[in-house]
Amino acid sequence: MRYADGGGLTAAGRLRRESVRVQAAELFEQEVKPAEVARRLRVSVKSAYQWHQLWRAGGVQALASRGPAGSRCRLSPRCLAKLAAYLDEGPAAHGWVEDQVWTAARVATLIGRKFHVTYSVSGATRLMHRLGFSPQVPTRRVAERDEQAVTAWKEVTWAEVKESGRPGGGYICFEDEAGFTRRPPKGRTWGRRGRTPVVTVSGRRAGRLSVAGLIAVRPGSRTRLCHRLVAHPAGKGQRRSMGEHDFIALVDGVHQLVKAPIVLVWDRLNTHVSHAMRELIDQRSWLTVFLLPAYSPDLNPVEWVWAHVKHSLANLAVMALDRLEALVRNRLKRLQYRPETLDGFIAGTGLTLDTPTSP
């Protein structure tokens, strides 16, 4: 029996498949019917009959694995390891500075430059799959991000955050804000092949919604999601964002809800670090604030909340601002009753925190 290496089977995988066929041969020797063999070994009946035919013709040796099918790879294992390292360096390191996209054509060109071996585009594609690469949509990370500062925050500041919440049984809270407009995000939908679906959206600036969300977590308690939503109608002179008093009102509401000290973690938005906000924080003895490092949205689980909500609002039809407000409130309300989803958002940040359990 032969299996293609590019089909996902490693040498260990082929050995496992071969061991199943050997077990089938032993059952055939005991005159067990192929259908019964398929049931016992949990394989398809078609495979069992094929194995039985091969066993009758050549015995157990006919069921042995003959290795991967196809021609031998023209690159040695050492060259394959080097190629994988070159690909990890990115296109810019090898002369493609206009973008950051690896295409099969570029990979074929790279192989020719480095190893003097000619590969077609399809051949380079199969080789990439063999190396464990696949087409993916990359995540974005700003160039100004300081990785050392992010690492230091995880190792030092995050420990201080957890320690600050322990003495009084306080809640650790993550806060972030987002905006929603009448022009919805795009989402996948079914359509006829070759005919791109069209979604009608509003072309006018007809106001927007500002939403501040806060996830409150404490070991042994249910994870909570609270939010504050402000509508900004269209028009000159209208404010289009939330102010210090809007954010502090959300924090005050959470404090009244949980009746415990709050350790607040949020980003360096100018409204969060303004002089007025510092005065409001100093007036609340139960509130301790920590700032996230710059350009690190991946450390804030509320960012996952916005991604989840906006995904559910993809391809919306044209609607009034108050109708959009009702939909956003509805999506956030649903998440409030799904603490396990909120726990997943926190786990997605990579921050180690005792898993909260529902009371």
C-alpha cells in the first residue's frame, strides 16, 4: 500500500495504518468476514474488502506499506530545512520589499536562486504543504510596537495586577472602547460562482455609536461583561467619542454591581491618561489602574469582544442609527450570559489567570 507524503501522512502515520492492516490480516486468517473486520477495526467496509483481496493474493506482505508515492524530492532534507528557515525570514529578506506576501511563484524563484533547482508553481505549492506551510491571512502588528516592553509587562506588571486584586478579593477588569457606524463590516456569504454578491450600504455620514466594554474577572466568581453605549447623531459640532465621565461612569457601575475593589487594566488612550481622568481616579480609593504597553491590543480580551460582535453584524442592510444601537445592545447582552466565551477571550490573551468558575 502507498500513501502520498503530501497528503498529510508522516512515517509514523504510515506505520499506524500498516499496523491496522496487519490486524486485519490476522482476522482474515481466523476466517472473519470483511464486514466484521471493518466493524471491529472501525474502518470502511470498502477498505476491508480491498485488504481481503490483497491478502488472498499476496498474504501479509501485500498489506505492508511501501512508503510515500510519487517521485523523490529534488531537495535533500538539509536543503528543505534551509528553505523553511528562508521562508520564516519573510519576503523582504530575499529582495521582495514591496509587500510581505509569499506566493508559490516567489517560492519557486527562491528555490532556483538558493539551490539551483527548477520548480513549477504547482510543484512549489506541494512542497510548501510538505514543509507544513499553508495559505493564511496574517494578523497585523504595528512597527512601533516594543516587544521588550510587552514581555516585561507580562512578567512584571501582570504579576502586580494579580497581586493587587488578592488582598480585598477585588476584580481584575479589562476595558476597551469601539465604534460602530451604519456601514457594516464585510462578511462571507454564498453567491453564484463568478458573480460577486452586492450589499447595499449607506453612503452618508449618519452618526455613529461609541461603546465602552469592561470584562470583570475574579477567581471563583462568574466572569462578567458590562458596557456603556453612547449614540452620536450626525451634525456639525457633535462629539464623536466618549469622554472621561463616560468611562468613569462605567467603572462606577461595575463597582456597584460587584461590591468589591477594582483593579482596572486599559490602554493609553488620551482620555484614559488625561489630567481630568487622573483626578477622577484619585477620588476613588477602591480603584487601582494599570496601563497596558503601547500598541498591544492582543493583551486586552475586550478586543475579542469587539471582533465577535462585529462579525455578527457583517453585511447589515441599511438601517437607522437607533436600530443599529438596538442590535449592538442585543449582541452584547448575549455575551453577558456566556461567561465561558468571555473566559475564552481572556485565555486568548495568553495571560495566566486562575480559571473562574461559576458559583
